[in-house]
Amino acid sequence: MNFRHIRYAVTLLMAASAGMVSAQGLNSSYFIDDYAFRHDVNPAFGNEHNYFSIPALGNLNINMRGNFGYGDVIMHNPMYPNGSDKKMTTFMNPYISAEDALSGFSKGQNRIQTDVNIALLSGGFKAFGGYNTIEINSKTTLGVGLPYGLFEFAKNIGNNTYDIGDVNVHAMSYAELALGHSRQINEKLRVGAKLKFLFGLGRADLKIQNLRADLASNDKWTVSGTATADVSLKGFSYQTETDDYNNPDLGSYDKVSDVDVDGFGLGGFGMAIDLGGVYQINNDWRVSASVLDLGFIRWSNNVQAVNRSDHFEFGGFHDVSVNDGNGVSIDDQADSYGDQITDFINLRDNGDQGGRTTGIGATVNVGAEYNLPVYRKITFGLLSSTRIKGAYTWTEGRLSANWKPLNWFDCGVNFAVNSFTTSMGWVLNIHPKGYNFFIGMDHLLGKTSNEFIPLSSNASINLGMSIAW
């Protein structure tokens, strides 16, 4: 399972669906009345204007959340320039102390989650007694959950035994056709719903449970645990090769050495719904709630690989130096890391297990908004968001201040605390007659590497353009 090919397979999952995760809109815009795509965070929200998005540029949303990142794994090489010509290295470098190397990792689960949502086409219009939306969206979601014990083991801090825990890796890509309608029930209550038809491109899940490593000799470890990789992708297969055991008396065995994707097509079909409501308590207070992406995808295949045995021998992780930032630093050493990961996961092909049904991850939003009585152009909002997706579940609270100084201009700033970090967000919404442009971030982009990779795993950007009338 050469790491280069795994990376390519995941990239193809994203590229085929986005031209490039889960419904994830711009939470900073939840209380911006004239934001055209407000219905993505609550289908009950309507709009005073009809709109039609610029194809593929109407609504681009990228969100990344996590409690560790690039800056915790890739570090300055203490041997540069006297002992090495590489400026950067990994936390596993023996010349970096264990305290410094592990300082950036959480003692519990270390997670990174990325959601990409691109509105290929979208439109909204008043008709049928309410407000209606039609959308064709591309969605991709990626998630990684790694226990602290895995980093301790990779660093090899000197223990003879490591109780590592569970590892989770997930990728999914699909397109959706969404039909929405919202209407005013009475003076106080407005409700809305969306029906979504889901067209699955692919999904991959890797789960390793109850990992443990015991020192067998000076340079060998006995690793125990159960690993399962499930991939639902049209034309996907594992490639195997025969290898010999270190003990010649044991003979040889088959192992997964690579993957292959022979063509692309629809890998699954499903449906989902969004439900929402808004209640105007009085002139000053309004509350709202929504449930997004309550649904499933039925995949037509499930190509599975499992670890060969409950106990196996592993030679340990070894540091690989990284180039100094010319744009190919990670690629230069990807195969070396991939070989180590292949040996550690220890998989064999288990064949196509037939179809499987999976959820897509639901999101629950609950909001309360206060309109300042002495200056109606300012509102304050409190939004609670919870993503429900097993090992990739997270929750967030966001407090915002929003200002509409002109009929064609809205803006807002906000502060959030979530399962990973604290963040500041902002949004600008410009909507003169005939045109709408918006841009915002739920998390300000911090420092980046030379390859423009955020050093932390928290970043966000949402922007788009529409024709409005």
C-alpha cells in the first residue's frame, strides 16, 4: 500500500466530485439576513431577493478543524546546518527531545477534519407561497483521529510497552441535488425543509482498534490489534505481493502492497433531509434551530482489507528529513513514510464484501438573536453547532455581533470556542441591486509553511458571487 498511491486515490476522490464535507456552511453568516446561502445553515431562512449563483463560483466553502497540525509534526532540524543539509525534519528526529517533540499533541485523541463544499449551480426564488432553492453541490469530507500513544510510540520515548489506542481515518466524496422550500406559518413562526438526492463517488474508512506495542528485541516490536480498511469506490482494488517472514521456518505470506483504480463512476446513491424553524419571540428576540444532512448513502461495493494476524512484528518508525520548502518537501519522502505505514498497518486483501450503507454526518444548529432596540442596524447572536459523526463528532459555540449600515452591505465579527480550539471569524456581504458578493472566515488563517500549509489545522474560507434581483 504505497503511500503515494493512497494519497492519489484520496485526491481523486476529491477531484472527481469538486473538479477538486457533510454540510458545513459559513457559521459566521448565520445571523446575516441578506446572505444568499443562509438556507445552507437553516432551511427555514428565506431571502428578500431572487438569486442565481455564478457556476462553480457561487459558494466555495472550505473548513479545516483540528487540535494538531503541520507545525506539530514538521519541525526545524537541530542538526542544520552543521550536521545536515535539511532545514526541516519530523518530531521523530532523535536530536529533538521527547518533551519538545510531543508538546503539540493532545493527551487524548488528535484529530483533523476538513470539509469542502462547492455550489456547482444554485438558485433561489419566491414562489408557491414561500421561498424556494435548487442546488447542485459537490461535497468532500476528510477526517483523521490519532491517539497520543501513537505519537509516543513513533517517537519511541523509551518505554518497553505502549498502549496506543484506536486509529480512525475517513474520506468521503459525493454530489447532491437539493430542493428546498420555506414559508411563513404565522406572524411568529417560519419553517423550512430540503430534500436531497445524494450521488456517491467514493468512501474510505480505516479503523485500527486496541493497538498495543511490546518490545521484542532491540529493534523489533510485537504489535497487536485489529485493523480494517473499507473502500467503496467504483473500479477500486487492492494489489498484493508475496513476502517472506523474517523467520524462514514460517515461510511466506501475501500482503497489500498497492492500490489500483480502474475507471470512475457512480459508487452509491442516497437521500437526506434538512429541517429548520425560526420563531420571532418579540421585536427584539428571535430563536431558530435546524438539523442538516439527516440521511444515508447506499454504496454498491465494499472492498475490504484486514490485518493478517492479531500479533505481528514491526521494525518501528524512523525519522525522515524534509527538504527546506521548495514546494516538494513532503513528496520527496512520501514513499519512505508509506513503506513504514504499510508495515505497521499490516493488511491483507479480504475481497469485495458487497454493498454497505453509511450515514453522511448530521449537523444540529441552535441559535438566538437579539436586535439592539436603540440601534436596529446592530444584532447580537449566539449559535450552538454540533456535528454528529461518530469518532469525528465536534461541537461549537459562537458569539457574534452583526451590523447592517447600508441596505446593500452587511458585516459581522464573532468569537467561537469548539472541541478543538478558540477562533475569531468575520463576514462581509455586499449586495447592491443585481449582484451579490460575500467573503468570510469562521477561523482566521494563521502562520503557514513555505508550501502555504497552515501550521495549525484550523482554517476557513467561504466566498462566492451571485446574480440577484
